[in-house]
Amino acid sequence: MKIGILGAGQLGRMMALAGIPLEHEFYFYGNPASAPAAVAGQVFDEKDPSALDAFIKASDVISYESENINAELVQNIELKKPVFPSVKSLRFSQHRLTEKNLFRELNIPVADFYKVESLEELKGAIAQLGLPIVLKTTTMGYDGKGQAVIKTAADIGPAWQQLKGNQLIAEAFVNFQRELSIIAARNAKGEHVFYPLAENSHRDGILRLTQVPAPGVSQQLQQLAEQHICSLLDQLDHVGILTLELFDTGLEGDQALIANEMAPRVHNSGHWSQQGAETCQFENHIRAISGLPLGATNCRHPLAAMINIIGKKGDKNLVLSEPAAHLHLYGKSERANRKLGHINLVADDATHMQQLISKFDGFMQECGE
Amino acid sequence: MKIGILGAGQLGRMMALAGIPLEHEFYFYGNPASAPAAVAGQVFDEKDPSALDAFIKASDVISYESENINAELVQNIELKKPVFPSVKSLRFSQHRLTEKNLFRELNIPVADFYKVESLEELKGAIAQLGLPIVLKTTTMGYDGKGQAVIKTAADIGPAWQQLKGNQLIAEAFVNFQRELSIIAARNAKGEHVFYPLAENSHRDGILRLTQVPAPGVSQQLQQLAEQHICSLLDQLDHVGILTLELFDTGLEGDQALIANEMAPRVHNSGHWSQQGAETCQFENHIRAISGLPLGATNCRHPLAAMINIIGKKGDKNLVLSEPAAHLHLYGKSERANRKLGHINLVADDATHMQQLISKFDGFMQECGE
């Protein structure tokens, strides 16, 4: 099958590397001059007006690697070729208001929120929610961009100056212990598979470290997370990978997990699955969108972790001389705050995993901005 | 690093898929019209007289996917770019006589053998060795081609007619219980890693099934095999993967393993390592030839197996609906006796593995010729 991917970055690259052994061919639509995916398929130049039609024509089925793409474009492509996940999943993921309304409708707990279109509405929202709040753009936010935390009344003015002109959402600040994510796949037959809850550590809004399974997660918490993402998958008639970011509140019962946002795609917090799971998220996404049975998601090792390589690539030999480490670089040049690759770690127990993570402490400092 | 591979078949394809995450780029020298590797790098057309120089120029280091290539060519390439494994490893692997002499020199047991260049020499060899013997061409044999078994005096004439005109070797028939192989990697620093002994089941000279670790193998047998391949690696100053095919005689001591032949490359009996080992043979070959530390070879699961898909591709859905199975297709069209792909299986115990292999019994019949 010929699979077209809107975008030609590292997610497309890793989807192709996972899909080629299934005898799929890959085509990408993006910028050929900066295309980590180009090693694994032809890149149609998005600056060339005739390229889109050629890309669509070349593809049997089309997917994407970012939710920050033009939904109109995807809707038009759907008239010609199947697109998975569909534009429905894409639109809900693109807009924090409709997304949060969907979560509410499906009884997935969310932080209280208000739409904000003026400074008055912002002040009204704060009167309802109290402080602190998080003020976010409803669209195009990623890696911590497009948001501001308002802790005191003095922060209101600067936050408004920073974000005004966008449609905004004011969210109650969730008192959480840590950030988790769950990744699941659904195919067109409605079959689901779920990966274990991951614990994600961010700095400056960028994911630094993922640990799987999230330390200390109970079976009940895993089940609750699966129940939430399963509701979303079925409600959206989603085909492909879906990621749900959650806050772990430490509370008992339904309020244990508060949904933050979802992404209709393979996700940075699922990269561990390349070494840690029987079938990685990339292969399961490709299996799902190409109508194949989904692969087993059980862990190959008791514990797995993923360290992002950011800004600088660091010492390849240092990484590869650690037997429990695997290196995945994206073919990108070094630049501050740029995701250049990741390291997957596997371990049989928590002590070994802590040793491994400590071993890469210096590396994470050097290759972390 | 830019890695050039002589050949553009499935082995090149899988080397590239394993090497791309290490940020290597791949170039191939072969037939672009029939190139499983073309999905992962540019193929320089071997029919174009200017392509070889361009291929060499594009590559920082060069390797190959078959020992049935022109050694003169490789020797000439070595004058311009590093080639791993070197032409020394290649020449010894290409010629059954020099290969067997090397085995003897390193105290690696081999079947008694005689060089045969005439019908008289063949009869002389039979007088020394007794019957049965195996008569083989000294060069270019693979997948059971270029050989004949002489069981009785009546077989001498037909075998001679079949093989005459080639330099031949007459080998005593080894009374073996099963065929094993060991795969190892060595890098330029002289570091080694070893995979567990694999048991290989052939039919019509073509590998059908590999099981790892070979059932019932003792630690002593594994050590003996590692000792043999280690001698070869060091003697040849080999860089890359080396495969040693062995006969398991069931005897005690040094005669437990009789060496059959070696291959200076990734090997069909190592494909299981893609799912079964912490680092697969393809990645370790690429790590070795690109000067990187070697990866851990420990098994991710207690048992692994590999089934070759031959002639017909069979039902993808059947394979992928088995959670313990992984599918690797090569992008080739169906043709009798053609290797089109393989299935990797993993299991926690022998009962489960036997169930899995039995489950694919029908598949192996259908996709086995």
C-alpha cells in the first residue's frame, strides 16, 4: 500500500521505518530541504502548487504527523483519498474548547474552563475560577507555546498582552502530582490496543524524559486511563494512534486523572515503544491506517524510558556503549531547542533504571536545550 | 556517515532500516529495477559504467550483502575507500578450499576433504573418504546450489556430469544431528559480541526455519562455537558480522561441532534478532563497520524463531493477527523459490513456541516453494 504523510519530520521518518517491513511505500508532503523523512520516501514540495495533487494521487491512504495542519486542506483531501485519523479527530484536537467540551460530554474529568475573547472575559473567568489559572490559545499550541500562567493579579496584564488577538481559554490550575499520557490505537474494525501509562517530565514546556510504566501506577489507574481514551477513540470513530495527556492528581476515584489534551497521532511520549513494547506506536499507527490487525503492546522489559536529545546531539559513543541504550537520531542539524533524536532505555528493575537515568544526567544537561 | 552497500537486496534493505536511526545515509550498487533496498537509499545502476565511481565517491565506508561478488572489484575499491569486512574475509569465504584450510589451521574441526579437478581425483577422493561424500564447487555455492551428494558408485557419473568444469571439493559426509549457526560481530577495536547458537531447518537446500537458542544447547556448546568464530574474527581481522555454519554431531568434546562454512555478512539465520535480540544483527553490522560500539546481543524473550516466506507471500492478516509474530517483507514480486520475506516469532517457553510454529504449518506449506 502507498501511504502518504502530511509532513516530513521525524514522526514521518519513524512511521516509514516501521511501515516499510510491512511492504508499504511512503510519500511525504513537506519541505524537502528540511525533511528527516526523506531517507524513507519521496518528499513532495509543499511550496510547489502542483505537488499536492501529485502527492494525493501517489497515495492510497493519507495520514499526518502534526495536528497543527490546515483542517480545510485535510477535508478536501478526504474527498479524494481516505485520511486517517479523519478530519473529525483532527478538528477536535485542534481546538481546546471543542476538545474540552468533548471530554466533558464523555465524562472525562477536565479542569474548569472558560472561553476568553476580551480582557473583561478574562477577568470574569478569574472571578469564577480563582487564581492561579492558565491562559491558552485555543489553537496551535504545542511544546508549551501559546500559554501563560496567571498566578497573581499582576500577571493578568502581561499575559493578556502576550496572547491577545487569539481566541483564548482560561483554565483552572490543576493541582497535579505529575503528567501522564496514554497512547492507544484503533483500526477501522473498531479493535483497540493500549500502551501502559507513561510519566512525562517537562522543562521549559518541552518533554525531557518519559518513564514506562509510570512509577507506582495501579491497575485501577491504568484501567481508568484506558476507559477515557477508549471513549474518545469510539466517539471519534478514530483510526490510528491517539494520545491523551493526563494530570495525575493523586486523588482517589474518578478525579484521579484530569485530561489535559489529546493528539491524533504518534507522540513523543510513545517513542520508548520502539524498544520497550512488542509492537511500537509507529507500526501500530501504520497497521491501523492500512487496515491491518493491531500488534501486541505488552512490554518487552519490565521498565522502559526515553530521553529526548535537544539542541545538541552529544556523544554517540557514550550512548551506544551503554548496553541498555538505543539511539534514534532524526538527521537534523543542531539548533537550540530543536528535537534532534532520543535515547530509549530498558531495564529489569527500578534500581537499574535509576542508574541508567543518572548515567545520562550529564548528557541530558548538555543535550537539553 | 555515508554507507555504501554492494548489492541492493533484502539484506541491504534491512541494514539501512537498522542504520538510519544512527543517522547514517545509505547508497547501493545493484540493479535499480529489482532492488528491495531502494526504499532506503539511492541505487547506483551496476549496468552503467560510470556508476561504480559515483557510488564509491558517495560512500565513506563500503560493505556488501553477498560473498558471491567479484573480489577483484572489492580489492580495487579498498584502494579508494575502507571496505568492511575486508577483501581478506571475502576471499576466504568465497573459496571452500582456502576456507577449510583456514578452519583447520585454527583447530576448528571440519569434515575431511580433497580437492577434485578430474574424474580420477574424484575417484581417488572417494577411495580415501569412503561413501557417501558431498561434491561441491569451491566457489559460488549458496542455498544448496553447486553441490551433489554421492551415496553409491552409481551416483559418481551423474554428479561429475553436473559439476565438472568447476574446481571441486569432495567432502566426507558428516553424520550430523542438526545444522546450527553462530553469528558474531567484531569492530575495528577488536571488540566482539556473539548471538546464541541457532538451529536451522532446510528443505531443498533453502533455509525454512530458525530456532534460537537452538533447543537443548549446553553452555559448553555455545562456548565452543564462540571460541571457533572468535578465532576466525581475530585471524581475519574481521570487521562486521560473521556467520559460521556448523554441524551438531551430538558427540562430546571438540568434535561436537564440525564447521561447514562461513559467510562474511548478515545472515538469514540471524533475522530472528530483529525482534528476539536487544540489538539485531543488522544494527550490529552497521555499528561495527561505522566504528561505533557494538550493541548488546542478549535475548529479549526466552525463545525466538524465524520462518522464511518463499515463493508466495501468503495472508498478511493471518500473520499480523498473531500477537507473537512480526512480519518482514522485502518488496519483491512472487516467484517460485524466491525469498520474499520472513516471520519472526517470540515465546516465553517451548510449549508456546511449538504452538506458534504449528500454527504456521499451513502457511509454511503455502509460502514455502
